[in-house]
Amino acid sequence: MTVLVRDLRGDDPADVAAFARVRHLALPFILWTPQAVVHHLRHAHPDARSRSLVAEEDGEVIGTAQIGLVHDSPEPGQAYLNIYVHPDRVRRGAGGLLVRTAEEHLATEGARKLFAWVLDEPANLVFAQRHGYERRRSAHFLRLGLADGTLPPPPPLPAGVELRTAADFANDPRPMFELDAQTLVDEPSDVTMEFTDYEAWLAETWRHPLLNRELTSVAVADGRPVAFSVAHTDGGTRYASAMTGTVRAHRGRGLAKLTKTDSLRRARAAGYTEAFTGNDTDNGPMLAINKWLGYEVCATEVRYVRELG
């Protein structure tokens, strides 16, 4: 049996569906849909030099990779490669071949530091270390059953704050862009990123097929969004919190807990039965909120980095 690596054929629905399926099987704690895969192909920023790769064995897609430069970081030369192989097709060379192909591409595009997420399982960690990657921080995936769980009552609304949704900003999303940009800089990360390109944000984030504006809760004070909990949904019964954050001037008022609780309660009312989120293991305040909401850790991933040259 021969394994080869090629680019994902974005105009082939079967190829896209196979890519999404492998990703779901390897990482079921994140929402993967064919529509989201195609959106990434079509709307990734040109400066990211991104590629979506598949490893194919005798016509079957058994591995995937999404790779590119971190174009929205002020530090040049940083890149990412996230590689996942079908759980029943490991140890056939697909992962190693994807790594080599990804590294060669990124090196030619000027990458000097490569970042990758790896599920915290012995075989995966050994694989990363064998390819020259060094362990950094870690993050948890968390799950909450909405159908059989009991959500706590919503916290009281602070004076001067109203709850709205992202749908209320459909005619002018720029305030949501500004909120996203302000909260991003405080998100735990190995890579500093900045949202400065409004049109790129519209294409990549605001028009993302998983974004559910009606379930994205927004706290508004003095007429401006100051906190939010971003909801992604898969068109079925699965919901994910893509980002929860508060601008610095309004922290300490319970707005992250307020918006996330509101979003989850409305998601349950809309028929969603399973909720996922993710947290850096050192992000104590957000982990405490998620524990209060009833989330439980279902997996852990580790960030690895490799310096080139």
C-alpha cells in the first residue's frame, strides 16, 4: 500500500467530505463541516500562504493537514501546521509524510518557527518529539451535555449593561470587529496576533459558515459591545464556544459568565444537545466559569514548537 500527499481538491465535494470526516474522527471536540473546510480554502488571507493537504492511501483519505503562516502577527516567520490522521489508519506513514511536506512548503515561504497542536497521548507526543518539536503549554477541551444537564440561572445583569446578540450588528459589524480585536490580544497564546484588517475579518470570521449570530451573546454598555461569547454550530445538534472575552475596562463585572450563560441557555432552547469549549490550562478564571457551568474536561492537547534554521 502506497501513501501519497496532495492538496485537498476544494471543488470535489467527496474529497472535502473525506477531509472533514477524518478531522472529526481524530478530533471530535471541534466542529468540522465540509462548508467550513471550503470556507477556509476560499477565504484564508493570501499572506498566510495556506494549504490544506490530504494523505491518501489507495484512494482513501487517511490524513489531513492545515498549514500556513501566521500573517496577522507582528512577528514575521511564524507558522502553523496541524496534522490529524484517521485513528484507525495510524502507523502507515501518513503523519510523517504530511509533516515533511508541510515543513518544506512553510520553509520556502519564509517560516522560521513552526507551531503545532498535538493531542496529549503518548504516541502523539513521541511522534512530535521525534520530528524535532519541543513541548510548550497545554489546553483542555471541555464538554457539556445540554440535553441532560442543568444550567445555572443567569447571573444578574449589571447596571448600565444590556444583553444583545451578534445578529443585532448585522448592518454594521465593525463594533464586533473592534471587540474581537481588543479581546484577542489578551487571549493566552504562544503567538502574538493582531486584527487590523477589517475586510479580512469580515471574510474569515464574520461570514464563517459555523458562526451563529443569533446565539452569539453580546454585552453592551454605553452603546458599545464590551463582552461576548461567540457561538459556532454545525447545522445539527452540536454547539461550540469559539471565543469568550471582555474588554479590559469592563472586566471584573461578571460579563464573561453572563454572556456565556446566556448563549448556552438559548442554544439549549434552540435544540442543541452538546456543547464544547476549550481553555488554556493556565486560564484559571475561564476554567472556573466553565466548571460553574457544568463543563467537564474531555481531552487535552499540547502545543509544540520547532525552530527552523
